[in-house]
Amino acid sequence: MLNKVLLSSAVKSIEQQWAQTSGQSTYVLMQRAGEAAFRLIRQQWPESSRFCVVAGTGNNGGDGYILAMLLRQAGFSVTLISAGESHQRGDAERAKGEYLRSGGVTEMFFPDGSQQYDLIVDALLGTGLHGEVRPKYIPFINFINNSQSPVLSLDVPTGIDADKGHFSQHTVQATATLSFIAYKPGLLSGKARAYCGDLHLASLDVEVSSVQSTLEYREGICLSRYRRDPASHKGLFGCVNVVGGSLGMGGALILAAEAAAHMGTGWVMAATDTQHLSALLTRNPAIMARGWDEDDNLMEKTTVVVAGPGMGRGEFATHYLERLLSQAQQKRLPVVLDADGLFWLAHQPRKYDYWVLTPHDGEAARLLGVSVSEIQADRVRWATAIQKKYGGICVLKGLGSITCDGQRSVFNGSGNAGMAKAGSGDVLAGMIGGWLARTGRFDIDVVSEAVWMHGRSGEFAALRFYPESMQAGDLIAVLPEVWRDQSSG
């Protein structure tokens, strides 16, 4: 359930290649885009009858004109606001001409506030924006954002750089965005993702599966292929060793260990401060818990290590992590390094091919010695930079988390704002460790699957507990529902 993610220049090349191969005009694709938008509107807003389309002067505006014509032909009330006349060319000019010949009219001014719409369509700029929005478009953006109506953006919300995710001070806040042919990377991660609302894709019947791309978007996982053999035993599903939880921070360790246990791994061990042992065993007696001082051989029976949740940043933690990593490297064991483990790594930089690093933007900035704003401005670039500097696989957490192995980058398509709570990252670390152990593989597909399951558990938790009140432990509580939901079929 991976979709190709393409730069806007690649999409334009595909359109031209399609036209040459099919012998048809690219105007056919513009017609298909308008038709796809019409279908989505009828599906998502079936009771709507009053529409306002705000059309720009390029191809995005052309999509808007086609849509406006289809809405009028279906008997709906349509107001079309034109952002200008001077740059209509080619397919866009043809679309506008057809709209006018069908009886449609354009307005060069904004209706007064008494006019209400069931939906406003943003067809202003599309993929053509790089940098700040020009002043002449700002009144149109303000008109859209100040309305009380839901907003559908065609291809890209106006104000967002489709490739890098930069967004202007003046950006359309969409209720939904319909992307054409392929998803664009700037829409899938970080703050720009929040402007898109619900993401939809219309392929326009253009095949992109054979296109070479290092960027992908995960929208699901088929867990039915991981069904257990009836004759299997726990030894076939790995052992996760979760290490962390210094005095006063046992909760992080407990969340990570229990999350690992719910991912189907054979068994879970945990090493922590002895004062946390009773709480851990009360929470889950199946976890083999011990104090740090009982670890003569940290790696005995271990197939995956999760290190860092609540570990602390003192001298003891530093020496312990040094010894832990040394033993893991000797056995080439996968290591999930999170939280205080990432703080240690930033001060003791090294490379290892078999670890998964899980920084949020602040931790990523520390690992690379740059600002948080720089990380947020181009998350694909910096996720790749972390992987190059430290090796292994990097999961740059946040809205639209990015999993990168140096060859591919996978955007995550699950999750919600309710997951922005203390402990969610600890749960993710445990889930990744548990899934690595359960599958017995170390690759970007396994890691991105665990990231998606984490986000999906957030979606189930929001339904059961409500986004504001849900807690990190609720992500674990609903994991059985994720398994059941994704294992059907």
C-alpha cells in the first residue's frame, strides 16, 4: 500500500510522455482532473448546491474552469472568481473558453459577505508556486480563508511549494486537497501537511508505477500475510530487549516495553532501575524484567534492542549505552535508538548500519547542529542527512513522519493531532523494535510499516477516547483493533 510520490517537474514530464504515447492532447488530462474533482465533491459534500470556484491564470485555474462548467451543467449554482486575464495560455485558455461558451460567467470582484457557499474551490496556483505568494493573490487567499465554507484545493493548497513543503505567510487552509496523477512531497510532511486537510489522489488514468522515484507514501499495510503458522513457537518471533527508565522516568520504559510486546514478538525483556520493576510487572507480567545491575550479558537471547526511553543523560547512562552498543555491534543486532539515546548519540557521534534513529524535529536539529526551523523547512533533506551521517534508518517523527534509509524515503499517511502527548514516541520506539523482531527483517519497509501502525493506533484511540483526552498508553490499548482491521481479507 505504497504510492509513488513525484516532484511537480516529474509529473509534468509524465503528462507530456502520456500525450506523445496516447496521441491525445494534455487537455484530456485537464478534463479528467475537473471530472475527478466533480466526483469527489459529490461524494464528500453530497448536499452542497452553491459553489464558488476561485480560478488562477494557469493550468490549475483551467482545472477550476472545467469543474465549474460541470457543476453548472449538473444544475448547481456556481460563482467563478477569476484572478486575472493576462496569462491564460494553451489548455487553461481552452478550458476558460469552453466554460464561457457553455454560458458561464466570471467575476473580477469578491461577492459581499451576505453570499454564502456550501463549498469554495481553490484553483489559484497549484504546483507553480516557488517562494512567496505574489501580492495580487493575497486578497483571493484571504477571501477563501475568511469564509465560513469548507474548501477543496485542486492539486495543491495555494501558498505551498509542492516539492519542498515551504508555505507562504498567506496560504489557503483547505478542508481537503485532491492531488492529481501522484502525490507531491511538499504536501505530505510537517506543517504544510496541516494546510491540506484530507488528502485524496486522482490518478487521471495515468500509469506511474514504472516511474523511478525515491519517494513513496504509505497509506496502509496488509497484516494478513503475517499470520502465524499453527505449529509456530515463541522462538520464531524474536526477543526485544528494552533498556531505559532511570529513577523517576520508568513510564517511558514501561510504554516502550509493552508496545513491543503487542507487536507479535516472541518475548520482551526489559532492563531498568530496580525501583520500576514492580510497576512494570504489574502492568505486564509477561515481560522479563530485571535491574540494570543484573545485566552481565546484555545481549543474551536478544534479537532487537530498544534503547533510550527514560534512560537519563548522566554518566551511568553514557557508559551503559556505550557497552550496550558495543555488544549489539558485535552481534550485528538491530538497535532502535530513541529519546535520551539520541541525546547520547549527538554527543558521541558514530555510524551503525543496523540501527533505527527516531528523532523529532528538535532532536534532529541537535543531531545535525542546525536549527529546528531549518529542519521544518525541508524535512526530506534533513532526514536524508541524518541517515548519511549516522547510518541505518532514520524516522523523522512528526506530522507525516519520514522514514529514510539513504535510498528511499517513505512518508507516513496515518495519525492525528491527539498523538501529540508525552509517551507517544516511547510507544513508537517499542513498536518498531517489536516489529523488527516479529518479522525478522531489517529494512525500510518493515520500519515504515511500524510507523504506519503507530499512526493507525492513534486514529483508533481518537475514536475511542477523543483526541484531547487520549494518552500514550491508549495507543497500545487499541493495537489489537489495528491488527484486526488490517488483517481482514
